[in-house]
Amino acid sequence: MEGLVYLIPAALFLGLLGLAGFMWSVREGQYDDLDGATYRALFEEDEMEEENKLNQKFTKETSSDDKDTQFHKS
């Protein structure tokens, strides 16, 4: 029982330290691009640039199509 006097504060300190480290990593943007490392490991940079251009073109086309589409109740 005397050991709990030391273990409980130590556990709380380590928990708060881990929470502070997690909050710091979120604030620094460590979790912003989760798929980027996967693509960099598997694909060449030229292929990634081409895919990004196609994705940008597709999103521009679909966003302009959405503006033109109107739904009416019958």
C-alpha cells in the first residue's frame, strides 16, 4: 500500500506527459498527410505528380458540374 503513494503520481505524470506529446504532434501537423508516406514508398515521384494533376482536374470538373446541376421537386 505504501508503494501506491509513489505509483499513482508516477502514472499520472506519465499519462500527462504522453498526452502533452500527442497534443504537440497534432499541433505540429504530424498527422496531416497519412497517405503521403505510403505513396512515396511505393511509387515514383513522376507517377505521383501525374496522379495529382489528374485528381485536381477531376475535382475541378466535378465541382463545376455540381454548380450547374439543379434539383427540382416534382
